[in-house]
Amino acid sequence: MSTKNKHVTSPYYSIGQLRLAKWNALKLKCTELSHAKKGSASEKSHFEEVQTILNHLKCIECYFVFPGKVKIEKLLHCLERSEYTSISHHVAEITRQLVSDDYLLNNNTNTPDEPDQARPDELRELSSGQKKNYFEVLFVENLSTIEENALHEKLKELRESNEPFTYDFIVQRSFQDAMIALMFNPNIQAVVIRYAPPFVSSNISELITPYIQHVLNIDLKTRSESELGPLLGEYVKQFRPELDTYYVTDTSLTDLKNSTLQQFSRIYYRREDLQELHLGIVRGIRERFDTPFFTALKEYSQKPTGIFHAMPISRGNSVFKSRWIKDFGEFYGRNMFLAETSATTGGLDSLLQPTGPLKKAQEMAADTYGAQRTFFVTNGTSTANKIVLQAIIEPGDLVLIDRDCHKSHHYGMVLAGAYPVYLDSYPIQEYSMYGAVPLKSIKEKMLQLKKAGRLDKVKMLLLTNCTFDGLVYNVEKVMEQILAIKPDMIFLWDEAWFAFAGFTYIYKQRTGMYVAKKLFKKYRTETYKKEYNAHIKGLSVGETPSLPDPEKVCIRVYSTQSTHKTLSSFRQGSMIHIWDEDFRKKSENTFLEAYMTHTSTSPNYQMLASLDVGRRQVEFEGYEMVEKSIEMAMVLRAKINNNPQLNKYFDVLTVKNFIPDEYRESGLNEYYDTVTGWNRMETAWEKDEFMLDPTKITLFIGRTGVDGDTFKNKYLMDQFNIQINKTSRNTVLFMTNIGTTRGSVAYLTNALLKISEQLDEEFRSLNSRETEINQEKINSLIHEVPPLPDFSFFHSSFRAVPNVPGGNIRDAFFMAYNEENYEYISLKDCTKAMEDGRELVASSFVIPYPPGFPVLVPGQVVSHEIINFMLALDVSEIHGYRADLGLRIFRKSVLNRQKTATAMGAMSMGASKKITIK
């Protein structure tokens, strides 16, 4: 049953929400039933309600170990025997454990008054008394109940008390049920596929249908039933690639396809001892649990050492022996200082030339994040961006770059000597922010450069994915259509705010590494080659292909991620992920040089250890934690939308507010509707040109009469110590992440309620004139929004080719080092000077906060729109501009000299080309 083109809604955002809601409802109804008078109408009514909820839970709990389908059956038997007090007690305890996650810590799937036959105490604890890490294994085989029980007994006999982990397993009897279990149950860490399971599930009901769209859309096409085992392995790697997968088969080794051999962690045969499978499962978990550098650092910290090197703070000697800074040591704890060292030997490693635990840690990170190579960066993604640009770009190369990207990219252009070709994002005028760059605009710019004979100089496309405000590109669509025009284009995806996206399938589809790997495989298939040939034959004369030539295309993708922004890492912990099939051949040497240029010889070991440990966390908990962070964002959206008191002053901006209709093929307008509930977003994430990341929650505050910066400081921070990241003139941006809790959401909601009541009181106390003034403020915030300017153009003095995009930002930047080359002019005088016919050219970056990106770059011509925007700005922080001095611009004489030099350089370049042709 395909639902690909249907508009699907659901009363709850996730299966987790639905599940807990059902258990809480069951708890309430069981209590009412236990208090009902025997034989009364009330008893009958409550009985039927409890029975209905249990039957609903039956089709959910079959995908979980705890409480699981067996316990639901026991509860139904209790109900039939009218054991109402007992069932109420059991349900209350199950609900408590589900809400608190205690069952994971205790590794006990039984309620307190039931004997724990599954896992004796000695199997749940290490000799030290520490709880073992618990996980679950999915067995996929069409077993009978007797066979399933026998499997339980055999595996229970194999467990030993000295094993560092403990696990239970759940059996699913069909392909669809296995996929549903993977989506519903985050505790699954390994999958054992035994033979070829049947495809269709007999358990799917309308209750769970909205949450399994991906499963319902799986099309077997020409695959036979006998291939379902290996095919299921493929889907496991697609949806939950972090999991270990094992295949049990009787197919002879010579008949197994190479793809089958490669996609499973190990292949077993029925005749092999079950102990081998058990040991393989535990070994796989142990390997993923390994943190090479963190472990090495812990071991080093416990060694007795003598320090005759740098860093008096090492081992804490200069701290704990001090009379004056002991509080510093007490605050951070002794381990922090024991692990502080300059050593790169003795079990540790060098970040600049790793050969030991850091090398292995980065290799494991590459595997986790889906990259060919991964490099740790200890001074943030600002530096990661500069490393990639300097590694790839040569002076004079053209880079297509979104103008409203992070400032580190603009400075990277200067360092690399690149000629940026700035791309304009569509404006969201009403909220004083920019969206993203339409694919049509990128292609038009490329075709313009092609017409001018400059396409060969285009080296890279640089885009921010996702943007500060949550706009996410359709990465596959962008890469495919750009590669159709230039098959060797290099892509740099700035995923500073998107490191978490690789750990849930919906988001993953729009990440650089996932798409790079997908397209690399796709373009090498015979199916694609036939599709491409048919596409070319169907083109009109002069029409530009929209598919890349499989004989020419080369996948070269770089992603920079601020691990510390959305995952577990100390501040400034970042990574560079690479999927570049020409990396060894063309870029490795220059990349390593750039890496050494920008990387400290004294990197922070605690930060490196946190990157290593953060990798382990997303291996085991990434799927669950990311899904929950999205759920928390959705809960916050719903709480604000559903509250009339909050609606008086606040609106949660949603998809339709950020993305024009033309870029939303799916027609999705919003995530949540107070009448219909949650709109499923799977189709939109797959098809639409842009999507809005729901974890970025933009709150419109125009009706408060308070601007974003004041609201952030005076209300949120000063009164409630609530930290937020970004504001615009009439919005504030909240973000959820893997550290966001239900309590955090409740606290924020309560704070907004108190602020709204405070505003009620303030508005009531105003006299008529004050009310008029306040209404003018509100009107200004809602309607009098300064128009957002586009990038104008580079002055002819700084263009490589007249009237062709691409400016020499490096020359313009360094020309301003000589103070004789520039002068200052006030913003008001700028308008008159331009009206008199003078071209004003910026000599510096001008970056207002917000929005936090350059409205002017060195060498750019100042436009009326830019001046009007700056005059209308009511922000206190503008980098590169001083109100007392004015705007810094180049003198006329300097521009004339530069124009002559540029023209001579262009003539020289042209002559050189002619000589080359001869």
C-alpha cells in the first residue's frame, strides 16, 4: 500500500508520543476500572475502554522487548479474569518505567512482583557493581512460538557474567515488521537475518500507518522472495547504517553475490554453532564502543610521569599546590588536569600527523558519518571552512558562494585568492531574514559564465546547509543538476548546524556525505547510463542537460560540521568530512598543507577526546536522541500554537512562512494544525527544493512591541536565564538539540506564559498617549521592515573579466592595508554622492549583527538599497563600520590605478591564451 502521493496526518508526531499517550490513558482507565462497582454499567464501560487500549498497544508493543507482546497478553488475561487491582498495579509500574527509562538501566523486563528469569543479577552487573550497557538484537525469521522460546533458552545459556554488555532480542517474522521495528525501537543495535523472511506484515493497522510511510513505500520491483534476506540487509544499512548486521543462510559461498558479502558484518551458516553468532554480536558492539583516543588519554592520565616539558598546569601541579587558585582546580576536578599534557607519545598521538589512537578515532568517525576521510578540527568550523578553501582553491579560481554564508567563507576567499561569484538567496522581507539560493539562480549564473568562456575557471559551489534559520537544500537535486553543467564541480556544504542530520533517515537524505555516496554508486550503474542516453536523445537543440554524463562525472564533496553545536563535544570541536574520488590524486597534499597551516601544534586533548566520545554516542544513541530532539521541537511548536494566551503575542513561523510555494512541490504548508494534527513530512523532505528543519523554531514577536535583541536580553536572559542563539528585528530563534529535555520545553513554555502575562499588565497600565506610542512600535515591527538588499556587483577595477561575475576580493582586501587608499563617508552623504554619479566602493567587510553576514565586501559597489538598509537598521553591532567615522570606501584615484592594472592583466592573460592556442 503506497502512500507516496497522499497527504497523511496523525494525532501524534511520533510513535513514541503515541505509545506513551496510550500507556498513560491505560493507567487512568485501569485505575477507574479498579474502583468501579462490580456488575455496574461503569465497570462494563471501563472494561471495554481498557480492552480497546490494550488491543491498540498490542500492535505497537510487538516491536519492543519491554513490555512487549507477551506482557500485553498477560494483561489481557488479567482483564478477562477481572483481576482489576492487579492489572492497575502492573500498568502503573510499566508506565513509570517507560516514562523514566528505568527498564534500560535495570535491564529488567519484568515488573517487580514477577521473577526475573530472563536475566539473573549476575548477568546485569559487572563485578564492580556497575550496570552493564544494555541493547537489543533484532532476529528476522518466520519462527514459531516454540522455536522462539528455544532460541531464548539457547542464547541465555551462552551469556557469561564477565561480558561488558548484556542484551535481549526480539523476533520479527516478516520484512515489513523488521523495518517497522528498526524505525520504532532505538534500542536495537544489531540485526540477525535468518534466511529470506516473507515480505508482508499481518500486524499493520491504521493506528501505526502514519508512522511507517517509508516502509509502506518500499517497492520490491523485480526482486524475488529468495532475495528478501540480502535486500533487507540493504535497507537496514540505508535506514540505520550504524547497526551491525548478520546473515544466516544455507546458500553456498560460491552463489553469494559480492554485494551480499560486503553489506553484512558477517555471514553464518545454520550448521555453525549459535555461540559464534553470540560472540560476533558482542564483539561488534565492543568494537563500536571503543574510543581509541579517549581511552588512551584516560590510561595516560593514570600513569606516574615526570614533567620536564611545557605546561605547568599538566597533572595539576601548578594549580593544586597554589594557595590562590585552588578553587579553579576544585571546580574542574583533578582528572581534567591529569589529562592535560603536551605529549604526543606514551600512548597518545599527534593531530598533525596521527599514526595511533587519533588516526583510528578519525577513521571510526569517517565510518560513522559516512565519509571516506574525516579530520578533527579543534578551533571550530570557521577554521574548518578556511582549511577546505585553501586546500582546494588556487588564486584566480571562481567560487560560486551564497552571499549570506558565514563570514569565515568570505575571509577564506581572501586567503585563497579566489574570485567569489556571489549568489543571492530569496528574501523573507517580513521577518528581516534571507532564505536560501534557488537552484535556478545557480544554474543561470553558471550558464552566464559558460557563455563568457569562464566555466573552466569555476572550481567550487559553496552553500550553507542548513542555514541559521533552518532552511535545508535538496542536496541531491542541486548536485545532480550542477554536475550536468560542470561534471567536475567540487561541492562544499557548510553543515555547521547540521551535524546531527546523519542519524535519522529523513534528514540524512539532505546531507553532503550521504548524497555523495549515493550518486557515486548511481552513476556507475548500467541503469543510469541507459537513463542518461535516453535523456540526451530527448533534448531539444541547445537545451541544457539536467543529468550528468556518467563518463565524465566526478564526485568531489566536502562537508564541514560544528559537532559542538548539535552533538556532544566541547566548544569549538568540529569535523571535516570528505567524499572525494580524486582526493588522493589531486587534493591530499594541498589539504594536509592547509590543515597544518590552520591547526595548532598544541591542540586541546579534552576537545579531541570529546569528539571521539561523541562519535561513540551517535553510534549507539544518535538515532534515538535526534528523533527525540525533533519531537521536542514539535512539542514546543504545538504548545505555543494551542495556547490562546501565547497566541496573543507570539506566532511560531512554519514552512509556508519561510519557503515560497514554487519551492514546495509537496504542498506542505506547516507541520502542525490545531484541527488535523501533525502533517507527515516524509514526502516534502524527499521532493521539495527547500525544507525547514523543525528543530529551528522561529518565534515572531512583532505584536509584543519589543525588538528581537531586547526580547532576548531583557526578557529571556535577564528574567529566566534562557539562552538563545539568534534574533532578527521581529523574531527570536529557539533550537532544540539532543540535550533538550521535556523539562526544558516546559520551562520555556512557562517563561513565555509569564512574559505574555507581564505584557498584558504593561499594556493595561499605559495611558492613551503611551498606548499610541506602543502601537506605533508594534506597527513598525510588523510592517515597517527595512528592505533586504541583494549583492550589487564588484567594481570593474576588481573584476577578472569586464561584465562577467567574479571579483578579486583579495586585492581589494589588502589594498585597504594602506590607509592612503581609503577614506570615510557618512551614510547620509553616500546617497548624495551616488546621486551625483560617483561609484562608492567598499574597502572592508561590513557585517551587521543580526543578520550576521556581510552586506558589503571589499571591492563591492555600494548600492542605494544597501545604504537604505543600513540607515533603517536598529542594531548596535556592525562589524567593519563605525558610525562616528562613516563607511570606509576606496579613493577615486586608487580605483583608477587599479582599473588600469586590471585591464593590463586581462590583456596579458588574453595574449597568453592566444600564444597557448598557437
